[in-house]
Amino acid sequence: MHTMDLHGKVAVVTGSGRGLGLGYARALAAAGASVVVNDVDRDSVDDAVAAITAEGGKATGVVAAVGDTAAAEQLVDTAVREFGRLDVLVTNAGILRDRVLWKMTDEDFDAVIKVHLRGTFTCARAAAVRMREQGTGGRIVLISSPAGQRGNFGQTNYAAAKAGIVAMARTWAMELAKAGITVNAVVPVAATEMTKTIPAFAPVIAEAERTGAPLPDWLRKDEGLGTVEDVAALITFLASDAAKDVTGQAIGIGGDRLALWAHPKEKAVAFADGGWSAGAIAAQWYDGVGAEPETYGIPAPKAPEA
């Protein structure tokens, strides 16, 4: 087993006042990292810092909405001012504005893109500038979602942002390789305020919370859904020296499941001398390139028959 010692490392975790982000911040602090906690809500930030400190960790807080450059630079500046450097960035902050396409407003779209996609960009840029100046490498961990990998009903804005985040991870892995900075996207599934509303999950999660019993195997294995703590282990690994050669990857985790997501690649190819006419495409599509179309959407959860 590799030791996951992060003493001397400094991490910024966006959106870490509660939920998964708080889980990531606590796990990094437990491994020895000094952590900058961030959220839009001051009480959440204060509570998170107090919780980490009570557990023997080192933390400070920044109340800010990610998206604009000023917030990103404030996070990096705070890490450097309070703890002397920056080694790890986890871009977890996000909001939801779910609507079907024909009902989604400009504001619904822009608000989600600003926090998730632009917030990931501005924070990663500020972190990359600092890490390159330090000259000792670094870790950038971007948080994506199954919705970004597969699409999800009612989530135009969120799915687009989360797909874009994985594309940024692949791009930045190339750009930052020479500086020794790894960039990966994590695709987490956990019982949080966001997933508790899914009808198939809600009663099972509620029952587990009521009794304190673990979630059933079908949820932890088939659906890959578990606790926040189940997901946080991957963040600690990616922040550690054990993951120095892991970059440009999209990695899923949840419950008992750990998975490597495939990147998009050509699945079927055909050639026509001199190029394709529309008629030629039609003539061969259903038996040729298009014979096995890709599935889309997140498969509906299936509880076992009682």
C-alpha cells in the first residue's frame, strides 16, 4: 500500500462548505494537507473550517462565488498567504438550474456555465500560473459528472459544462505536463442533497440514514452509489505522490466501484472513393457505420425485485 501523506502540501477545494466538496477538504486535511475551504455561504465555510480544525487539520476559509477571475485569484492568494504555497486544486463548486430545453432561460444556462465551466477555467488558470512559478509540479483535479459523459434529461447546461470540464482536463494534461502538473477529471456518484431526489434512490437512502445501516449492495455495486467518504479517497490518491504519473484521465468512483472512463473515439469507419454523397451515406448507413448506434443518457436505476 502506498502511503497517502500530504503533509507540507496545500490544497484549495472550491464549493467545499458541504456535500462532496466538504468531504474532499476533510479527506485532504486528514492526510496532512493544509486546506483552503471555499463556498458562497459564510456559515458553511466557518462550520467546515471548524470541523476540519476539530479533527486536527489545518484550514482557512474564503467566501466567494467562483466564476470570475477575481475569485480564482483570491483563492490562490489565500493559499499562498496563509500556508506559503499551492500544490493541489480541486474544482468542485457547482449549481443546478434544471429545465428541459424549451423551458430553459438564458439565465438558467448562463448561471450554470459560469460556475461550473468558467469557474473551473478561471480557478485552474490561476492555480497553473502559481504552480508553474513554484516549479515543483502540482495536482489539478476537476469534478465532472455522469451527466457530462452520457447526457441527462433536463440538464442541458449542467451536462454541457461537465462534458467541457473533461475536455479541459485532456487539454491541460498536455499543456501542463512539462511543468509536472497532472490534471484529471473525477466522475463521482454519491448520496448527496443532489442525488437524494432521484426517485429510485430516495427511499433507500432515507432508510439507510434512519437506521445507520450501510447502503445495499445493489446501490453500492450496480449503481456505484455510496457515501461522500467513498468518493473522497480518490481525491486523496490523485493529490498524492502515488498518482504522479496519472494525468489526462476521467475516473469514476462511487460506493464500491472505481472505474476508468473511455475517451470518445471512432467506433466505425467506412470509405468511399472520391468522397461521400448523401445518397451513398443513406445506402450504407444502417448496415455500415450506423449499424450499432451509441446509447445515450444515464440508464435509469433498477432496484432489485423484492
